[in-house]
Amino acid sequence: MAGSTVRVRVPATSANLGPAFDCAGLALTLHDVVGFAVADAGLTVEVSGVGAGELPTDGSHLVVRAFRAACDVLGWWPPGLRVVAENGIPQGRGMGSSAAAVVAGVVGAFELCPDVDVRDDDAVLRLATELEGHPDNVAPCLLGGATLSWMTDGAARAARLAVLPGVRPVVLVPEATLPTHVARGLLPDTVPHADAAATAGRAALLVHALTREPGLLLEATEDRLHQRQRAAAMPGSLDLLDRLRAAGHPAVVSGAGPSLLVLATGDDDAVRDVSSLTPDGWRLHPLGVDPDGACVLPAAPGVSSR
């Protein structure tokens, strides 16, 4: 197997989408591309783009840890490994960078394993969720589009939704970062029954709005469970969120934040208006919905592949 290679492209994701806390996610057209090559011995990790010079380049790199965990499950271990990561996903900003790394590592191991003829995405989803801790970013990263995810008997399950072409995700990224564990630590242990019921109704409406009637997205993205509760950790994000929604834009906190996601619809006027409301120091990314999720790219010219 020495010399076998594979390149895996994985998308950024936005989880929760407002009311669908810990169960809905959306794949976005912003990517990491990770190349894996079986070597005769040793481990080499190269990182370019986002995180270059900051991320580890040894066995503690999350992609490598996920790759090795998948090898343990598969009962296959390459004699050596070279990993080349070209990162485009912002880190620590609620865009699923850790889920992308985990999915890339697991998919890379499945694709290179000589005993695997066809990748089992159910098995990839289960293992990636065990490593990540929850499936809301893992599922759209793996499957593409919008996904609903849940746990049954301790195992992750997911269903994919085909988002209407007119829905145009716009991500607003601040300079600050926010660790997910800090954001989760601000959530209360209990919520009022009325807030839970209202949010459940909006989560159901969200599915209809994404797939049938995008004109309902502003109402469908209302949340009472988690966004306001995290305001202390990202006051600037919540202030911008309020201004965007007051202007009629379906804006939500992306994942644990501090980035925001706007589910724009229609022509470019909506994107221009979002841009006009975005303060200095924020980066605006007009993106699309990635329909493919994790995919294997052709090998570079002159490089053998499995």
C-alpha cells in the first residue's frame, strides 16, 4: 500500500440554524482539502492556509487522531503516513472546523483501507460522532445539504434535506474566537416549558421553510433555547443578530458562535443589505449550500491513488 494516496474535501458547516439546537446543520461552500499518502514509515503533517504555524504537525493533529481511530475500527494500520492539509475553514468561530477535521480523517482511512471496497457512510457518521461528541456538524459535513441528526441507542443517525436553490447562506465572521465548551457552559440546565414548545414549533417550520417556502425563514429561525443565553460571551454577535433580524433577514448564531449565518433569499439586494449592516472588523462570506459533503478529489497529476 505504500504510495497509495487520497485527497478528501470537506465543507464548513453551520449547526442549529436557530431553533433546531443540536440537531440541524447546513453544509457550506467553504472547504478544507486534506491529502493522505501511505508511506513506508513515520508521520509527516503539513498545514497551509488557516491554522498554518498554529496547528500541531505531529500525532496530536485532529485529522491524524481521527484517521488513527478509524484505522483501529477497521483493523488496518499503514506503516507510515503523510498528511497535507489545505485549510479554508475559520477555526473557533462556529463553522465546524473540528467536525471537518474529524470527518476528513475518518473518510481518509476508509478510502485508503485495502479491505474497504465501498465506503459505509453510516459507519463513518457513527465513528465521527463518537470522536466529535455530537452529530449536528458531522452529519452535514459528511452528507452535504441540510441535515437532521439524532442519537438512537447511542449511535448517530441522520437524514438529508434538499435545500431550495434560492436559499443563499451568508456567513459573518468576527475577529474574535469562542471555544465551544465556553459557549455550552453558559446554557441553563432547564428552560421554561413555553420556550421549549415555541422552539419546537419553529424547528418544525424550519424544515418546511428550507425545502418548500423560504419566505417563512425569518419566523422559522426564531430561537428561545440557546442564542440569547450565550450573549455574555459574544455581545457583539447578539447585537448584530438583533439588527439583522429587525431588518428582516433570517439571521442566526452559527453553531456555538461567534459567527452569524444569514439565510438570504432572492437577488443580490439581500446580500448587499446584509453587507451594509455588517460592522468593521467582520468578514462577510457569501456562500452556497454544498450539496456533496465529504468527497474524494482526483489525485494530483503524476501521483498514484488507490
